[in-house]
Amino acid sequence: MITLSAILRLKYDLLQVCKVLVIAPKKVAEGTWTGEARKWDHLNPLRVQLVMGTAQQRIKALFTPADVYVINRDNVVWLVQYYQNAWPFDMVVVDELSSFKNSQAKRFKALRSVLPHISRVVGLTGTPAPNGLEDLWAQVYLLDRGARLGKTITWYRERYFTHNPYTHENKALPGAMENVQAAISDICVSLAAKDYLRMPDMILDDIPVELDPAAKKAYRRMEREMLLQVDQETITAAGAAALTGKLLQLCSGAVYTEDHRAVPVHGCKIEAMQELLEGLNGQHALMFYGFRHDIPRLLEGVRAVDKQLRTKMYEGPADADAWNRGEIDILLAHPASCAYGLNLQQGGHHIIWFGLTWSLELYQQANARLHRQGQEHPVVVHRLLVDGGMDMDVAAALEGKRDVQDALMIALKARIEKARM
């Protein structure tokens, strides 16, 4: 709302912008930007056009007269190629700017190529550096074309980091954080909710899930066999991700076979989820799952608790609206599908993590769907963690705010050592 208000003033009062483009995650583009424009009376003069769908539908939308055009970030490359040298947007707003943190990504390179045609760029994000200071260069470059942190990421790294040739890691030099903040302070505004809002508390409730003897035996056997197939010294990041993914599947109660069939292993975490729902006694809950094979088991598990519970998979803005109206009791979602931008704080104040994500950025953003302005109750984050399972390693990595790849490797190597004992 604040950004749209600024656009309204820039265009109609100050006459400083003509045509505005908003780039956002798909779900946020579909629901949040158009929804906010309709919600506030003072924004009524602002014409907001959604640019989504097939290529033909997107082209038609671009030819529809409007003040603000909203497109999902996956179509940025298409948009730049479509207009080529006739780029028409003199102001660009990037919602979730951190999704442009990779300077080698096609979306960054595409947007970078049209910067000479843009007079004003605004970036919005709650997680500007989820993996460290290196993430900032590409984002700030889109704002100032390299004026503050250098024209190239190589220059940026040489100035603010030291490179380890053996591990190929870059470590921030002493004082780098303060120096970078000073360099970008004239174009960046950072606000913590606690500084300007009276927010209810966010309470963490870790629920240990104890596997029954049969499930524990099956889990330990599969864990050991998978781990010992891998040479600790030669494991790659891709291999680590695949193996830890399998172990997290096992924690949730089922695992995919090579032909993509889901094979149930145990129902212990489902039972823990059911006990939690019974304890909530009808209070609404936003539940995050980790794998598609969790969905049917979760739906069946919720129905077994109470057939009257209105359970829905999050599919789009209509579900967010229904949740906020109190028409959904249990809203199932993958953290990647609704971690950004969605306002879900009116529908409840309980979050259940059936399966955690390794990504600190996704984890924090997902929790912020309920713990945000307008929330009237303390938000309780319930995390179902298999005792001694990979769940615990993910939780520890999130608390330690490690880089995802480092956390994967550290957790996996520790488990390989344990399996060999």
C-alpha cells in the first residue's frame, strides 16, 4: 500500500513517472498487489493491470491502458525480450528483491540490460542477505548500477571479502558489514517491525516426535544404508541435497522410490500432528509441508481428527481471502508457494511445520505470513521434529543461520560418521 501510494503521488502529483512495472512472485502478483489497490479508497484512481497467463494473454494485458503493470518474476526475461529496445517502463518496483540476488541468473541479467531505460527502481525485501553479505551486490546494482558497491561482483568481493582458495569460500573482512551499510545507507531504508509496530509475540513450540520401535528400526536401517553408500570424502553438494532430502522424507513418514512412487514407512509424525490439532480445539492453523506425498496423508490425518474441519490446499488468492474470512480451518501450503507477500494474519495465529525447509529465507518469510502487522494474537510456531532425525539438523541449521549448502554438508558428514560407528 505504501509503494502504491508513492506511485500515485509520483505520477499524478509530481509528474515524475509515467508507466510503472511491478515484478513480484507469482502468488503475490496474482493476489496481493491488485488486492491492496482495491482495498484502499485513496488508491482508486490508480489503474493496476495484471500481466499473467499465456503469451497472448500477457501481450493483451500490456496493451490495456493502466498506470501499474504487475508481472511475475518468471516472466521478466520474456518481457525484456518482447520489448527489446522499446522498453516502456520508466519506474520498476521489484517485490522480494532478494530473488534477484544471483548475478548469474537470467532474470538479473535481463533486468540489468534495460536499466538505462529506467529512471527509478525500488526494491522491497524482508530478507536482503539471507546467506550473507555477498547477496547484496546484485540487488544494490539494480538500484544504482554499481555506483556504491562496484560495477562488478569481482570488485565487490575483492574489497569486502577474503577468499579461501582451498574451500572456495568468501569470508567477510572485519568491518565489512558496517562499511557496506554505510555505502548504501543513502538509498536504503531498513525498518524492523519491533521499531515501529506493537507486534504480538512469536512463540516457538518444538514438539519432539518419538518413533515407535518398528518405525525407528526402519528409519535407522534406511538411514544407515543410504549414508554408507556415499564416500564421505567425495560427496558433492548435489548428492548431499538428495540424501538429506530422502532422510527428511523418512522423518515425515514416507519416501519416494526411483519410479517416483511414495512408499509409507511410518505414521508417527501424522499422529503427532493429530494430537496437536486436537489440542488446538478448533483453532485455525496454517500448516507447511515439505513433500507432495505429505499432502494426501495430511488430508486424511486431518479428517480423522474431525471431519468437520474445513481443510484446503493453498492454490491462489481466493484461498488467502477465504482463510482471512475464517472459512478455512486448516490451510495446507508449501513454504515456497506462499512464503512471500501474502497477508494471512487475519485467519489465525497458529503455524504448524510438518516438514521444515533448509532455507532460512523461506522459513522466516513463511512465518511472517501470520506474524505481521494486523495480527492481534501471539503467533505460535509449532515444529514437529523427529527425535534424533534429520529434522533436528534442519532446526539447528535454521537457528545457526548457516548457508544452506554448508548446513547440508555439515549435517550429512556428521550422520555418516555416526552411521560408521
